[in-house]
Amino acid sequence: MHGWRPETCARFETDLRRIAEGRHHDPHAVLGLHSEPDQHRFLAYIPAASDVVLEGVGPLPRLADSDFFA
């Protein structure tokens, strides 16, 4: 999960904005667990949360200026 920074990747900016606005056609394609050969990534959108802890993993950092945690 380390090194994954959707906020710095242009292809994620539109997806994240559309999810936050409730306009994304398939939010689960972006949110949740995504496995790759060398790592697992988890992205959560929890507007009411101040901190998020993923059981068995630990705290998820908040993406800058957003309600997304990765």
C-alpha cells in the first residue's frame, strides 16, 4: 500500500471527484481492495471519519484535502 498516491495520479483525480460528488457510474471499481502482484491497495471514502484503521493492516492515511483514505 505504500507509495500509492491516487491524489498525484491524473487518472484518479476525476474518479475521486466524481465519487465525492455522488456521480461516479462504478465507484467500486475505484474503492475497496485492489490486488496487484507485488502489493495490495485499499481505498476508502468515509466523509464522516477523522481516522480510519483497517483491521490487520493499521491506520490508513487520509489523502490530502479529501475524505478518502488509502
